[in-house]
Amino acid sequence: MKKHNFSAGPCILPQSVLQKSAEAVLNFNNSNLSLIEISHRSKDFVEVMDTARSLALEHLGLQNKGYQALFLQGGASFQFLMAAYNLLEKKAAYLNTGTWSSNAIKEAKFLGEVVEVATSKSDNFNFIPKNYNIPKDADYFHCTSNNTIFGTQIQSFPETEIPMVCDMSSDIFSRQLDFSKFSLIYAGAQKNMGPAGTTLVVIKEDILGKVTRAIPSMLNYKVQIDKESMFNTPAVFPVYVSMLTLQWLKDLGGISAIEKVNNQKADLLYNEIDRNPLFEGYVAKKEDRSKMNATFNLRNEELKATFDDHLKQAGINGLNGHRSVGGYRASMYNALPLESVQVLVDVMQAVEKGA
Amino acid sequence: MKKHNFSAGPCILPQSVLQKSAEAVLNFNNSNLSLIEISHRSKDFVEVMDTARSLALEHLGLQNKGYQALFLQGGASFQFLMAAYNLLEKKAAYLNTGTWSSNAIKEAKFLGEVVEVATSKSDNFNFIPKNYNIPKDADYFHCTSNNTIFGTQIQSFPETEIPMVCDMSSDIFSRQLDFSKFSLIYAGAQKNMGPAGTTLVVIKEDILGKVTRAIPSMLNYKVQIDKESMFNTPAVFPVYVSMLTLQWLKDLGGISAIEKVNNQKADLLYNEIDRNPLFEGYVAKKEDRSKMNATFNLRNEELKATFDDHLKQAGINGLNGHRSVGGYRASMYNALPLESVQVLVDVMQAVEKGA
């Protein structure tokens, strides 16, 4: 039975990418060797790493603009620490829009003072704060572009005079932005880019070298840049699958092409949430709704068993909301086809008719 | 053409493991979903992580002895730092037997004083120092069990009164040891355990909580233990392949069974290196030779082109020595069949006959 995979992450990847990845596990580049049993310093794998790094910059429009792309281990959670280690000398400014922002703040506090410029915590993060002041003497400003758990997304980024750092784990490569506004972007691969186990870091080199602390090698962006993202053995398979996914996106027409489909998917689902009397959206302000993760509830909890049964019958997977929010969450990452959202909307309408 | 894969790492894995891994990338546990597109908190993946952790302890004979097994990201290089972060209060004692020991020492120095108890550096690490003193007031003693680059291996570990920490990246699960002598063992997966991208950490819980510094979450063993190795999204695919490899090893009869084969492979190759007048071993003392990585040279460099051509014809892959040593290196990890070593020995004898 065909599955419609709305998982919040790790999440759906393009079928063609999965196919090629499985083939490479058995026989990589017709070498009669597996991708995962050859040296990461071999010509074939170095080419994978170089292509992945180059495609990432190309998609973001950041080639030849002083940026470097790295594929590191440790997830975005490791970047919470690494970013602060490399950039936080005295104090940093953080916008707190959810669980991951809060975790980023927690790790940064190991290194220096953190100014929380705004937070929506008292409303369980159901909106994106706006019109906050960013202190000009902070070392950098940090924000989270999309909040997977709460289903909010920053639609307009502030103008900053200090470097802007952004955790884009759950919406990178999903929409066009002026990425040159950011000095550091990081993203765990397991949403729009690949499997868990590698993290993209895109960094403007001129922001480095400004803190006085000694930085251990594995936490030092400069070390990783100098070693072309291979200071030590990288996560070979996750990097390879990420490269394939970035190539798939390029073949589709890049971010601007996928953004159109993402907008169609989000419109289709949010229109149904707003129209259908059985459901209500979680996010307080419509302009803050995420196009990646739509959070919503049944108005009548007694229909839960019926709705869940319909979802199961339709082959819909991964629609449970996160425990901090409850209800449902439909994650509509790049690889999710419009057809899957239509199947979900059909289920919502079927339950409405039966109710 | 069948390949004989002597790669130093990432390295050969069992063919049955590769086959199952490729299948799981397409359809995991008959779910019609890929292993790499489902939640790491799903029942199916939590079971993978739990099984991998439990099998690791079982193989080492450390179940119910106060140890925890973790599968973390970052490689052994990250453990150089993490071990020191969690254990180094004032000073630590390190045995320096090669490149990786030296790197471990470098990272530990970010956290405190390092006493190098002995080193073979002046001889380009071609032997394992013995009869050194370990200061009793050090927080721990650190050593590297096997030196992939130089082809040496510790055959007898010291008795210590302080916790013993060991980087076993390149020989874990290859030979029987009294693993309860160690308080912390870590190993990058990409030799005897799985693909690059995950690192096994086996830690005796009672050594934790003794340093006064605040430890950031991603560097804190206690945090990872409390979250059952899922503080953040783990490297799903590398952990899965590691689990399969640990199961494969169990089906074979465990460490004691594979050790017999490893001894046969090492004996076969070293006997040929010692017998064949064309070759000489790199390691100065035979008792320090590694059973995982045999380093050797051609006595007559003019035969290099001939030997290399024979290797290629025989389908032998990955035999080039590391640039710090030169010559050749035959890595004979658990998954390399005895047959492949025989093919290599046949080539060495064929070149001898032709020379």
C-alpha cells in the first residue's frame, strides 16, 4: 500500500534518491564496492563531498560571495554550541520562538551572556514575535527560521547591523530568501536535504577569528574549512544522500520551482483547516503559519478515533502532533507530493461528511 | 570482478549486512517506508538503537556491570574532546603511540594538563612503548589500542589504579580482552562495526560527575545516557548498519570466533612478509604488530609498478600505505575473508617468482 509520509523528521525523501542511495550501498559508481566501505579520501567520495558543498552554495545563491559550505556531524544541536564557541565573545542576541531556539540559548549561555530579544513562550510559542530591538553591541543575532514543533515560520527577517545566524533546519531549500543577509546558516539534513547524520553549515568566512578563546578542533569552523569539511571522517552515506537530494532539487528547477509547489501544498491544507468546521489551526496569527509544518486540532476530541482510522486507511503516516502541542501536525517538506496533501484533505472532508 | 577490499577505513563490511542495509533504504521492516524517512522516535527505530546498544555491551561482556553504551556523532576525534571535557579536572596521563594519540593529547590540552607517559614519536611510531609510569594522581590514563596508520597494536595493557580510557576505533570487536579493565572505551564505527557517521562509546557510569566544570549538553555523557543515546536525532542509517554488523558477529560466534579468523589472516600475511625476500615489515618489534593493519614495504622500490599492477589484476583495493609511513598497508578487519589475504599472498609470491 502506498504511504503518504507526513513525518516531521527524519522525513520523506524523493523516491529516486532512495533508489540511487540503495544502489550505492551495494555498488557505488560501478566500482563493485559499496559507498560505505571505501576511503572517504578516495577520488570518488571527495567528488561527492565537493559536489554537495558546491550545490548547497549554488541553491542559496552564495557562490563566490565569501561563504563556505560544510557538512558536519552532530546535528543542529551541536551547532547551538559550535556557533557560540566561534562567535560569542561577550554577549549575543537570541529570538526565542520555540523549543529549538530555547535549546540554542541554553548552549550559548555556556560561552557568554545571552540577551533574549523577544519570546512567545508564555503563549506556548503560537506566534512569531515582531518589532523587537536587537542590541547593536551584541556579537550576533540568532533566530530559528521555522519551528517544526509549533508550526510557525519567520516570514520577514529583521534588518541587522550585526551578523545574523539562523537555524534553518526545517525549511532550508524550501523557499527563496536573500540568503546573503545571513552570516551563518545551519541545518540538520533530515528535513529537506537528506537523512539524519549530517548538518549543513554555510558560513561567511569574514565573521571568524574574532573571539579570543582557544577553540578545540572539532568545534572550530576554521579547522573544518581548511580541511574542506574532512577534518575527520565525515558521515559518508548521509552526505551522499544529501548530494543526491540537492541534485534532484536542481533538476526540478531549484528553490524557486519547489517553492511554488510548497505554496500550493500549504494553501490546499490551510484552506481546508480554515473551511472545515471540524478543525482549527494551532497558530494564533495566520501570517506566522509555517509552510512546512501545519499544526491543527480537532474541535471535537470525540472524533479522534474516527479521524485516526481514516488516516490509517488512507496510508497517511506521521501526522501525530508533538507532545508539547498535541493534536496533529502535517509536515509538508520538499519531497512530499501535492497528491499526498490532497489525500489528507479528502480524509478531512470525508470525516466532516460522516460526522 | 570480485574486489578484495583492504581499505583502512571506512572499510569492508559483511556482504549480508550491505544487502540488508540497501533493502532497508527502500523498505524498512516491511513498512513501505525507508529507514531514513521515518521518525527516530518511532517504535521500529527505537528498537534498532536499543538492540545496537545492548549487543555492543553483550559482545564486550559488560552487561549489568555499570556500563552504558551510546552511539554518538562526531567520530573518535570528537571523543578526544568529550572524554577530556567529562573526566579531566587537573591532569591526565596519555600514552602517545601515533597520530590519533597525538590528536587526542592536543584536544585534552584545551581542558587541563597532559602528562605524556611515553612516546615512540622519535621512531615514527614503529613500536609500542612499555614499562612507563602512570602517575597515580592523574584523573585518568588514555591509550590507543591499535594504530591504523603505523600498524602497531597494544598486546598487553597496563594495570592502572586510575580509570583507563581507550580509543579502540580500529580493533574493537576483533579480539578478546578483559574489557572491564577499561572505564571508557570509544570507537568510530567505520572499521569493525559499520559505516562512518556513528561512534560507539562504552562508559562506566561511576566515573562521571567528578569534574567541576559546566559541560555543554552535546559534550555531556550524562545527558546522552539519560536520553538513551537520543538527546538529539542520531545518525539513523549508520546506527542501523552497526546493529546489523553486531548481529552478524553474534551469529558467527562473537569476538572469540572472529579472533581465530583474525589470527589466521594475520599469521598468513606476516609469515609471507617475513619469508618473502622482496618485502619487509614496517614495525620494529614483531610483538607490537597489529593484527588489523599490516604495514610493509618493498625492499626494492623498482618493483613497485609490477607489484601495483599485480594487485590491480587481482582485484585488490586499498593497499596503499598512509602518507606518513609510505609503502603498503593491508587492513584485515573482521569482515575481510581469509580468502582475500590468500589472494594478496599469492600476488606477493607471483611477483617474487617473476622478479
